[in-house]
Amino acid sequence: MCDTFVVVKPDHVLFGKNSDRDPNEAQALSWVQEQTHAPGTNLQCTGSVIPQVEHTYATLLCRPFWMWGAETGVNEHGVVIGNEAIFAHAPFEEDGLLGMDLVRLGLERGNTADAARNIICELVERHGQGGRCSYEKAGFSYHNSFLIADASGAWVVEAAGRRVATKHITDGVYAISNSISLPELAPRSDRIRTWVASAGKRRARVQCLAAEANDVQNAMDVLRDHGSDDGLPHYSRHNGAMSAPCMHAGGWLAASQTVSSLVSELTPTGQQHWATGTAAPCLSVFRPVSVQQARDVGTPTGTPDESLWWRFETVHRALLSAELSVREQYLAERVLAQKRVLEYSADDAWLIADEWLLGWQEKLRLAAKSDPRPNYLRRYWRRVEAQAAAGTLLPWRSP
């Protein structure tokens, strides 16, 4: 599950994306340089092989650690793409492409939003969609929608099987949240699975919040939203806290967690990007990132290690069972840390974020645990922790 939005204004474009996946499915920030490929070369995507092109652009990818493709990313030309699962009555192809592979292919091959839109549409129509989409459930597949943006505007692309519909966004706000939004594909919608995902409710919430977003801080706030007056995630037994953009796992039927977030500001004179590189944007600090400067964030898999993603998980998971006063103190300090990160240069901002994270790792190691969660949530997270401790279900894949 995911939420992605774009705000198109005359002088700039804002893009935001929450990537929601299984709780132990670490998401890595990966930097890939531009490359030239020999004629006739084949490309091994996550699960399928397609012809490679002669030249690919440099990219920054936010990707599940075991996939070749990415949930979202940017390229050297200021193109940003995010995808989402949509549930449709349409066939999958045995050797089809994942939506995540299509995101990366659009970024590596498209130097404008228009070009990336055409590339993704052509690849869907030629190869179809299919393959393993879930870390925990090997047989789980889904169709995809995409938001593709650059400084001039954005495209919505929705694909059910090999059938594609598109919409050009030249002004205003558009959000995609796991529901088919274009009328051409509406008759194919799987209404039950869309309802389980609370897709309609989330899309309406994101559209409303994004309509008031004027800057990067506003865009981050959209992705941190829990859809509640008290600012806390509200859980249901069937899908956890899935009814708002900042998603927390814990449901019986569906249990996605926001595992990575990205915000971009695109203008005719340049691009700026901020990524958490960690789960739970409500608790995370967005760090400045660029295609040109790689950062050492480690190589996380599905079991704890010293990567940025898992170091933050020690804080995230400790806060789930911490006393409310500890959480309130943490959130107040996170606001201040984010403010400082936005004010400083990129290198200093990373030092600030790292020091803040290290300090809270130590504080929470010593903090009292009261665990106010209901029993079903405690049981769910015990299972998640046991799975992580037992070892990763899938291996790290180099980008």
C-alpha cells in the first residue's frame, strides 16, 4: 500500500510519496550512475529479462532491498516517479514486469516526465505486469498506478494488465492511493481489495491535505499525517492503521507499514529532494539527498544490522511500547531536529540527523516500557520481531 501526491503550481512542483510494505522489508537508498550499454545487451530486472537500451541516466532509488526496481526515485534530469498497487480484474503475465521495475526503467530511460510516461506505457503494453510483489507472501502480485513529475507538471499512469490509461496534470493537486482513479479503468476495479486497503479514504485525505501544501515542510506533514485529531495512529483489527498516509502495521487482513518516504521540489532552475531512508515518517527526519552525492546508508536486509534503516527501527519499535510522555518528548525533539536539518547544508544536515538518532537510541534503551497497545497489536509485533530475528526471508540485491 502507498500514498503518492503531486502539487503543480506555476513556479514549482511538489511531489511526495510514502512507500508502504511489510514491516521487516527494509528499504534502501541506492545511487546508480549513468551507464552506456553495448548493443544487444539484455537487462535482468527483478524477475524478468528485457532488452537494455544504449544509455541509462544516473538515479537515486528508494527500493525494497531484494528488488532491482524501486518504489520511488529521481534521476539526474529532475524526473521523479512513484508507483502504487492497484487492485484490478485483469490477468498477470508470467514474465511480466513489476511496477517497481517500471519506476526504475522510467527513471533510467526518461529525461522528461513526458518521455518517462511514454516509456512506462510502452513497456506495460509490450511486456505486461506480473511477478512477486511481496516480501512475506511469495504469491502476491498487483497491478500498478504511477505518478511521474518534473518541473513542468505531472502524468498519472494507471495500468491493469496490459491496458493503460493516462492523465496530464498541469495545475493543482492529484493523489493516488491504491485505488483506480481514471474512468477508463474504473470498470476493472477490484472493489473488495480496494476497500480492505482503505484506499478511497486515504486518497481523499491526501488530496485534501496536499491542496494546502505550499512548501517542502507542508509536503512532509502530509506524509506524516495519521488522519486523527490527536495526531496518533488509530488502529482497526482488519487493517491496522491503514486509513491514513502515515501507515502503521497491525491488521489481520492487511498489515502494511510505511517503510520509506520521499519529498521533492522541482523548479525550472533546479531540484531538491529529501528522503527518510527509514520507516514511520511521523517519527523520522527527512534528510537532504541528491542524485550526485551518494551516502553510506548500509545494505539492510530483513534482519537487524547496522544500516540506517535498522538503526532507526530500534527507535521506532521502542517508541511503540514506550510511555506516552516519552513519545511526546521524542516528537517535540524531532520537530526541532527537522527544522535544523532544513536550515543547514546537506553534509551538516546528515550529521545533525545522525547525532539525533544516536542520542535517542541510547535514551530509549534506558526508557521504561508501558506498552499501551491492545493485546492483538502486541501479538502481531512479537511475530514481526521473531521473523526478523530468525533471519531475512530474501537476500540483499545489489542495485
